[in-house]
Amino acid sequence: MDHPFTREEFAARIRAVQTRMAEEGIDVLLVAEPSNFYYLTGYNAWSFYTPQALLLSVDSDTPIWCGRMMDAQSARRTTYLPDANIRPYPDSYVQAPDRHPMQIVAGIIEKEGWANRTIGIEMDAYFYTAHSHAWLVRSLPNAKLVDAGLLVGWVRVVKSPQELTYLREAGEIVERMMDRAFEMIAPGVRECDLAGALYEAQMRGTERFGGIHTTSPPFLGIGKRIAEPHPVWSDDPIQPNSPINIEIAGCRLRYHGPMSRTIYLGRPPQAYLDLAEGVVEGLNLALDAVKPGVTCEAIEAVWRKSIAKRGIEKESRIGYSIGIGFPPTWGERTASLRPGDLTVLQPGMAFHMMTGIWQQDTGVTITQGFYVTETGHHALTRSPRALLVKD
Amino acid sequence: MDHPFTREEFAARIRAVQTRMAEEGIDVLLVAEPSNFYYLTGYNAWSFYTPQALLLSVDSDTPIWCGRMMDAQSARRTTYLPDANIRPYPDSYVQAPDRHPMQIVAGIIEKEGWANRTIGIEMDAYFYTAHSHAWLVRSLPNAKLVDAGLLVGWVRVVKSPQELTYLREAGEIVERMMDRAFEMIAPGVRECDLAGALYEAQMRGTERFGGIHTTSPPFLGIGKRIAEPHPVWSDDPIQPNSPINIEIAGCRLRYHGPMSRTIYLGRPPQAYLDLAEGVVEGLNLALDAVKPGVTCEAIEAVWRKSIAKRGIEKESRIGYSIGIGFPPTWGERTASLRPGDLTVLQPGMAFHMMTGIWQQDTGVTITQGFYVTETGHHALTRSPRALLVKD
């Protein structure tokens, strides 16, 4: 199997995680987040709707994969793990009321001699449910279970050169998607057909490389749903003289390059032009402030001050760390651009600066994906940061 | 806002859930599953990547929605809830290390006078993490928290006439998607371009209604990944003389009509034709056995006996309940067609009979979505149940 990263890069990631484990007194890490499976082993399948765990001991460089029997094939195909480290559970454990895959995971922990150790759990991993945890707790009475939180996430926050390449490629894909949207939008076109065109462009990617699905569908703020950040489209025809907010991402080997633009169909009223101008101004100023050594909250403060001149306050954060994404979000949940986030920017950190504004009856979304360089930032897309008008 | 169901249908669902709550001694239900939000209120937004809860008391016909501030707009747009029942939390609670949305949820429970009551929690809802639960437990020291399991799921298992209509419409969409795949597949076509064409057809739907995204991407078992059930495509060109397993669904207003077919590009060897014939035979026999009063395990036994004649045993279940789907799966997690599942079929239950076979180096997937009628079953798609050969 072709891996998207060298064996050395995977090994370095494992070591970085183990260093943090040692610092936090964690003997064994139970990884549950699909993106962390991918980051640490290359594991790449849509199997996370049944419980699965990746077990990493502080003193072994090779994790153990535990998942559903039918998906063991994917572990063999997509990871560097030896067969002995692929330990599937039978299908009778899938969605069964009287037994649970975490019993099998606990069995592996016992067999490996870890049942009395300190086990760090990704308690907030999206697919690690309260129910799964209850089964694990019951099955490991002698272990010390602690919340490992975003331990792997904080290792992932600084991207390697290869990861930055994939992010730039994702950016190339999303540029083409937005171009396709602009081309496609016209009065009478059904919202669902616009969505279809976006998806088609997303997978097609470029001549050099194709895309895959993203963590989330395109968010199309159209018509009745213009004022919502996370709506789903309908099959209504697009109406003239209205803004259309589009939040999308290109995805290259699970790396996400997001972008939002508002396309105004028709001639925008002056008040709307002013609103868009204010957003672009704040976005550009905040981007200009990006460089190593600055905190996340300081970047947000630049935006906040700028947009306040227009009498606007954005209640929500203006950005979040990006990189690998599995559903349900391409946000990494570590660093956020918002008050109180004292994360210091370093070269290789990547963000989506999400300066969307949603008001009672309208919205405008013009954003920028970027990563931090030695001296400033590199934009993942070259698309002009502007309101796009199709008159 | 146009709702996909009448107010009466929502009210009947709420009452059915409350009846079960009363039977199980649950005073307040904390709903966490996005599909249950949709089922009970119509709530329809991609907001489940931050914690949210729907609180339903046994003695009130109107639930309380709690979610992120920016998504309150979607609650107003897509549900019948009065403004007083929409209780958002501020963005400072999103992915913050020192506070949690479940504190806000607990605050609502207190304010409503439920802090000493028995609260049923959807402990195994996909986005209800162990971490969320720990915060809730800490914030409600006097409540009795119990696992409500699939309480709402078991109400959902029998579909209403309107739900069956949406399922049939989803079936119409997936038929067209598979036709498009057949048309598109040829040696040299990139896998990603096939994926793009499938997505485009999925959203386009029909002239009468469009589609939306499904819970999961198309599963394309192609080339190196032919033997995996849940792979993701690459940008490699499709090779001749190979089977391609396609598992997809059409989605109409969140209702999923799934279908798998294998398209063989080239002339299949006799052994492969025999394998496919065995699968179709078993599938057809099992479908013929479907009628009210029969158990799920009895249906599976028909398949098992049939395929055993070919010396094959399918380790995994051969089907699962379908209906509303939100990521990460269109399976409802209630009834499964497998040994030990004693669920008795009733008119209005819907399933995906998933008779896929994956072997060491190949696979064949020919399946059928259907619902139970008064006398037998109704197939959601009219596509022939056969190996599709494109020579």
C-alpha cells in the first residue's frame, strides 16, 4: 500500500505522542478519534460508526488496532501495522445490547499486561460515547483511567512540510470548487444542483490529483436559510437579488483546505456592500497580524477592533486549527482564534480564519485558510478576498 | 418554514416517546442523537460537532433545544419550537478546556425543576462523548441519570406513510446514481471522477425532487481496496477486468434509500459469476421470507442456509433498520438481520438487506433496501438484483 507519509514521519509522530504521555504519566493511550488513527498509523476507512480503539503503550513503537472484523482488511491495507497488532472483534459485538467491543479492547489491555496501569482515554473523541466508556470502566476495574483530552491533537497542531503540501493541494481544490459555484449560480438553478456541481468539482480536484469527501457537506446559506451557518440545501430554485453564503473545503488525503465566499446574485444594496467591506477589512488586518510569537487571542483582537468600527461584534470565534479532518468537523478543536486563547503561533500551524457574520436576516462569509510561516502567513488559496457579485 | 411532516405527526411521535418514558420510569429524556432531534422537532442543521441536547419532559408536549448560539437560528427556522424553548449557549463554551455546554444543559434542567428527577440519557448517541457525560454528571449531583439507550430508536422503527414516501423517493434517487455509475465506469476513468459523478447524481435527484448528502460517502471497493467494505477512493485510473463494489444511498429529506451493486468491468471468470449467483439467490430467498410476524433472525437463517450451499458463511449481519440518517451511518442500530435478533417484523419497518461478501482478495455486493408491507415487502428500488457486467 502507498502511504501518504514515510515510515519515519509516522515514527516521529508516535515518539512525539509518547513524550507527552510520559510527561502526563500515561502508560497506555486509548486513541478513539478517527483523525488520530490516521495521523498515527495511516488507518483510513469509514469504520468509526462502530467502536474502535488504537492502543499505544509508552514503551512500544507499534500501536495495536482493535475494530470490527470486516474492517480489519482496511487496517491491513492502509497501515504499517503487522498482522499481530490487528485485533478485530466479531460482528456479534456490533450494536448488541448484551455485549460491547470495549470488552474486547479491555481483553487486549489485560493480555498485554496493562490492566493495572494508567490508561489515558480520548474522552471527548467524537465517536467515543458515554456508553462505550461505561463498558470500558466496568471491564477494567484495576486500571487508572484518566482523560487524555487533546494530547494527540496538540502534537498535530504544528504541521510537517508534507502535511503543508497536502493542505496547499486541498486549497487548490477548493479554489476550483468556488469558481465552479460562481459559474453555476443563476436565478432558477435548483439549490441541490448547485450542491451537486460543488461535489463534482471537489472529487475531480485537479489534473494532477483528485479529491475525496470532506468532513462536512457544503454549507449553502441560500434563500430562507441565508442567516444560518450550518444549513442544508433544498431543491428550491435560487432567487435573484440575494446573497448566497458558501462554506466549503477541498480535501486531499484527509487534509482540509476550507474557504467561504458570499456570491451576490444581482446588485447588492449599499448597506450590504458596507457589511462585506467591513468583513474583508477585518479579515485582512487580522491576517497581516499573523506571525510566529503572536497569540491566538491577539489575532482575534485585531479583527474585533476593526469590525467594531462598523458597530458589529462577532459573538463566535474567528478561526480554528485545521489539518486532518474526519467527520463531523474539519476544525481540530485545539487552538481557536478567540479571546482567552493564549496559544502562541508557530511556523507550521494552520488555521481557517472564519470571519463569517450571520445577522437576523442576512449573512456574509468571506474567509481565509492559511498556515503560519517564519515571517507571516501563507494563504492556502489565491482567490480574492472579496464579495463576489454576479449581476 | 415548510416542515417535512405535519404538526400532528410530530405530536404523535412525542407522545409515543413519552409513553415509553413513562413505562421506563424516565421523567426527562436528554436526546443527543441528531436523527432524534430531527424526528421529534424537525431540527435540521450540521451543528452536532458541538454538544447539543433536546430535553423532553414526560408531561410537556414541547421539548427544549439547547445548542450553540449561532445554531439557534437553525432551531428557529427548522422546528416548530417557540422561542422560549430555544436556549442557546455562548460561543465561549465551544471546545473550551475550563467549561462545557453540559453545564448550560444542567442549568436548564435545574431551572425547569427537574434536578432531582430521573433523567434518561442517550448514552450511546454518536456525539454524546464520555467527556460530555462526565460534565453532566458533575453538574447534576441530585438527579438520577439512567441510560435511555435506543428508546427513541425503537419508536422510529415503524415508519409512517409519509416516511415511507420519502424512503421510496430516496430509492428513486439511488437508482439513478447507480445508472450513472454504470454509464461512467470505464478503464482509465479516475476513481475520484467516478465518485464525483455519483455525488452529482445524488444531489440532482430527479426532476420532481432533489437529494441531499448522505450520512456516509459512497463506498467504492476498487482496485487495491476491492476487499474492503468501507474504503475511500483514490485518484488512480480504474483498471479493466476487475469488479467494482459500490455501496451508496439516495437521501430525501434525511431519509436514506441504500443500494449496493457490483459492476464488473470486463468478462468475469466463472468462479466470480458463481459467487455472485450465490449472493443473488440468497438475497432473493431472504426477501421472499419477509412478512409481518417473522423474526429478524429467521430472515437471516434463510440467507445463511442458502449461501452455505456454496460453502460460504457471512460473518457479519445481513441487514439493519433504515430511515432517518445523520452521520456517521444510515443504519438505525435497532433491529439487525442476524442470529439472536428476535425483533418481529411489522408493516412499516424498513431495512437494508446488506448481503455483501468480502473475501481475502475480492468482494461482491448486491443488496436491497425494502420495507415490510401487510403481506410481504416493498423494494425501494427497481434495479435488477444481479451482477452488472460492462464488457
